[in-house]
Amino acid sequence: MNVQCIVIARGGSKGIPGKNIIDFCGQPLISWTINQAKKTKLISEVWVSSDSEKILDISERYGAKTILRPKEFSTDTSSSEDAWTHALQHISKKIHKPIDFVVVPQVTSPIRNSYDFDRAILQIQEENSDSLLSVNKIEDRFIWSKDESNLGRSVNYDYKNRRRRQEIEVTFLENGSFYIFRPEVLLKKKNRLADKISLYEMERHKMFQIDSLEDIKLAEVVMSGYGLNYYE
């Protein structure tokens, strides 16, 4: 089985300057994702796509192969799908053999184990699915949203007929940690998810994403609390 991992890491970041290589638990943030992917049994190669020479240099130091991404795929309005497509086309020309699956982890979701990738790859293969997303189970929770008037509206239950928490329907949160898809899904549908979609359930503590400077400290606490702040 040929499984390629593509990590996209743009140089520009408005929320956190230098986000992808900012210090996290004593290492550049991107290094955790590279290491997790390289430690798997089923991922064949790890590639980092970036418009930043600095990010590419750091990624090479941690063992990834690199792809210099064109500026037109590195703007604020460029989609991840654009970057993945460019990288996939580059990889296909380099390896000259069919790719079965592509794993695309998010750098800002470092709280995970290498086995998450392997288990998810086996799952999408066993379920004969075309794409997969990582999720967290949300159960025993009363979920609300706001209506057009900015007033509260119950989503997954009727507040007028409140059931026991155990009777609430189980739902899943797309946590953004990683996705897996067959190459043809991305190339034909222009989307990371299509056709038969599998859900890979992760432990609750792995749902945390880094979107702000405050998140870095919180994520470091979670990372160390679960013993993930070292290279396996």
C-alpha cells in the first residue's frame, strides 16, 4: 500500500506570526506533525508544502521531503485543496507509482499519537471508503444555537420535552486533526471529502487546536499532561 502524507504550512499567518514553526514544547510546532507521521507503520513518505524557505529548511531537518509551493496557492484566499492538489501532482511525478491514500494532518492540531494515523488508514481501507475525517464524539450534551433574531434555539433536543442526557442522540465534531482521501477524490471532486466517508473517533483531549497565542500554553499543558510532549 502506498500512502503519502502531505503537510501544508504557509509562511504567512495573521493570527500567530510564524505559527507553523513557533516554539511548542521545546520544538518547532511543525516538527510534532512530521515526527508523528514518520513514526507510523503505514505512511510511506512525509512531504511538507510551503511557500516559506525557512519552513522548508526546518521540515527537512526533521526528516520531511519538501515542496516549494507557488505564491498563487499561498494567499489568504487559497484553499487547502489547492495546496494539496499542487503537492499531489508534484509527488506523483516524483514517485512514478499509484498512490492509494493521502493523509493530510493539520499542523495546529499536534495533540495526537502516531497510531492515530495507522488506525485511521486501516479503517478507511477496511471500510472501503473514499475519504475519512477525524472526529470527537459529543454525547450527553444539550446543544444550542442562535436563530435569525439572535435568540437561543435548541438543536439536538426539544427543551419543552427535556429527555435524560443518556437519551440525547450522539453527534460528532469534526476536529480538523487530519483527513485521509483517495487521490481521485481530491482531483475529481476538488474536495477533501466525497463519496463514502468514514469517521475516525479520537479521544476527547485530542480535539484541541491552536488558533491563538493563548491556545499554545493550553495545548502545551494538555500535551504534557497526557505524556505526548516527547518524540516516540
